[in-house]
Amino acid sequence: MAKILLVDDDKSILTLLKLVIKQAGHEVSLATDGAQALTQTLAEKPDLIVADVMMPKMTGYEFCKRVRANADTKHIPVIMFSARFQPIDKKTALDAGATDYLPKTIAHSDLVKRIEELLASSSAASPQAKNETIGFLSLRGGTGVTSLAINVAVALSRAKKVDTALVDLIPLGGHAALMLGLRPTSHVTNALFSNNHNLTMDTLKPHFMQHSGLQLLASAVSYEQRLPLQNSRLEQLIALLKSAFHFSIFDIPGNILEPAFGAFLGQLDKIVLVFSPDMPSLQSTAITFQGLMQMQVPESKIMLVANQVMPQGALPVDTIQKAIKRPIAAYIPFEPDMITAINGRNPLLLSSPKSAGAGAIARLASML
Amino acid sequence: MGIIRPIARTVAMSTADFFTGSYRFSASLITNNRSVKEVLSDRQTEYLSLVDIYISRINTPGDIIATYQRGVLVKEEINFIVLSSEIDGSKERAHLPSQIFVPVLLTLPTFEVVGKFQWQGGLDAKRILATDLQQFLPVLDATVRNAFLPTVHFESPMVLVNKTKIQIICTSDAS
């Protein structure tokens, strides 16, 4: 979720845009003129600003120049959004420091898409951006956790254009390599245990495989090579990847929910707890949540994500949230193209990038 | 500043760019639920009531030099009006079999307009100038360029050109 400041003297436009952007999962604050917007920008430090050009007291151009002139705010992306839509207007806006310039006649979906793109690129470029380690976890199978982890990793790698690692920690026969159409030449077991000394990036590097900007550590494919989950090595792995990659995505097996792995889970910056919107999965999720709490994983690190893997019979979001007594961070709708993507060994984000499911996954990625 | 709504025929105001020889006025025209074209063709008044006016000089048309809440614009002084959508002008582009799109170049004081006329039957430019009742002619898919500063140009699905300012109309065969 990002903080977005909307600036327009037309309150009906503010109301409409607030609704649209909130629906995309962002926090929205409003300002009705450039001067007020400048005060709010300094106080709130929004992640992105959408500003009209034609406003009384201070035009959008002047507002943008002042945002850029302040060291604390100069990095904030500003979309200028105006009924003045001529090429010269775009040039004037860009000269004033706007990140992009869009006509007010643009479809709301296109505005939201541009916001997501700019948020993704700005978080990668921001001086405050820090490397993140994110675990994808589901206590039970059948929730689509692996396909979600893969597609989020692809989205992060492509949209944010940053180094992204994907680690399949399923001890044996994990599906990440298969779903990416890769034949593993090495695997996590080799990466962690072929060297008796401390792990380094140099010892890890030969075991990575590349796919669309991703660096994959695959799961073992034969019983002899299964991954012995050992806490100290996993902790070292997280620390190393965190130092080397902007994003490290871990597909975590459900059986890691044991006290011995508390430190490992606690070391992750975020845990995406994936469930399908049905009663058995909700029950598992509630139990997993309880387990994570007992393992001292801070609740603030846990993101609940509903992934609808069946076309019908999904529980409504309200029912889900009441049952698990917490808000869900994202809902991935049923996507018929997902199974085609899996069978075609090509992630949904690449095979059907315009599908509703891909859009929802991209939005989830932008929240990470 | 109000968005140019695609169903502007039913709103009280419509935003557009009004160009005289020296200035660009980005403003909302009070239409009282008529189309921009209908307001312009209203022979009962020589003036347009504008609100939220943002003024630019024509040599730097991106820079806003002043803003005012209200103003009255003399219709006769307008060279052309740039709309963001042709629906704002009057009607959706009709697709009658007999309708043709005629490539056209018009010149105005300090501006040249390249685009298309939508016409039914054979185009008679003299008749348009002499007898057509509308003071503003719609030019579709238009690009307007300043004759002295050719890099300064404006684009729109529809430009409304003040007929009394036209110096020449040049046409080619219909497309």
C-alpha cells in the first residue's frame, strides 16, 4: 500500500479519483490547491502525487517546481493530470519536474496502471529503498502459493527492474523451476551444503539459474538430494541474499512452522500467508497465523493474501475477514489463464500480462 | 478545473483552449447544457462567458502567466478553439455512406490548420464560407501550427475554426 496525495481544485474529481485509487489498495489524502498540497507534501511525505495543472493560488507547474526544490520531497514521483493536453503542456510539465503528464480524459484504469508503474520504479530507485526478503507460505497445498511466489518475483524483477532472487525451499520436488520452464542444473541443497565452510555469494552463484531477470535457486529433484531444513544455513542464506538482491522471494514449505525455525521466519522482512477462499484453507490460515505469533513473528510482517484457485464457490471477502479476524492485503481473483501458464511453463505475468489475475498479482507486487 | 467530459452536451460547462492571435485561454465555457458548437453559433450574443481562465502567451503557450475566475471573451477575436474530444464540439462523427472526409488546409492570422472536413456530397468551400450559418467550422483530426513559431503546435480530434478569420481553404480529394 502506498500513500498517494491527490491535488485538484475540483472536489468532484478528487472524490472520484480517491475512490478509484483506494480500490487499487492505496491510502489517499487530498488537497484542493497547490499551497495546501505543498504543506501536506512536507508533512506527509507521500509516495506519489497526482496533481492538476490548473489550480488557483498556485498552478500545478509551480507546485511541482517547489516539490523538486526541497531535498526531502524531490524524489517523490509527480503525475501532472490536466485538461490542458497539448504536447507543449507535457513538455512544460516535464520541464517543471513532473515525472509524467496525463490528460484528464485518460481512462481511470490507465491512470492507476501508470501510478503502479511509477511506484514500482520509484521504490527501486529511492535512496531509502532497502533490500527485502519475502517468504510465501501456506500451511496446506492447493492454494497456488508457488505460482503466486513465481509471478510476484517476475513482477518485481520486470516492473521494478531490480535484482530479484527466487528460492524454492520445498525440500524435494518443488515446482518453481518447472513452472519457469527450466531444467535444474543445480539446486538449493547443493548451494547450501556442497561447501562445508561459511556460505558466500561466490559459493552460491554457480547454483543460480536465470529466467527473465530472475535468479532462481531450484528445489532438489531426487530423493537423495532433498533439502535438510537446517536453521543456521537458512539464516545465512537469507542474510547473503538480502545483501545481494533488492528482493529475495522464498517459497517456504508449510512444515517449517516449527519452533526451530522461528529465527529463520523472524529474519524475513515479510511473510505472505497465502490461502484459498474456502473454509478448510481459512482454518489452516488461522492456525498458521497463531503458530507464527507463537514463534514471535511480528504480526506487522504478515500479509494475508487470498488466492482464488477455483472458478466458483469462493467465500466473500467480508466472510473471510470475519473468520480470520484480520484484513486481507490482497485478493487474487480466479484466473482461467493460470493453468495454461503453468502447463505452458511460462509465468502468467509473461504469458497473459493483461489478464485480470496478472493485474492483481502485479498490484500485490507493488505493495511489497 | 473541470475535466472535459465525454458527454459534454449535457453539462453546464465545457473546458477548452481558446486561441486569439496573441493568447491562449484555457477555460471553462458556460454552456448551460448546450454543446460548445451550439453556444458558439448563438447569434444572440457576441460574447462567451468563461470561468477558471488560465492565460498563456502564444509564443510560450505552456506557461501560465495569469489566472482569473471569470471573463468574457469576444467571439470575433477567437481564431480557433481546441477541444479534447469532437463530442464536445457537437455530435459524434457520423458514418453515413455518403459522408466523405476531405483533407484540408486553412490559414488564419498567424496560424495554419491541417485536418479534415467531414462532408456529405461534393465539397464546395465557397458555399461553406458564404452561406453556412455556423460561425465556427469543425476541422477533424486537426493540427494547428503557428506560422512564425512552427514548433508551437496544437493537436485535437476537433478544432473549431472561426470562419471570419479564414484566409484560404485548400482541399484535396476525399479520403
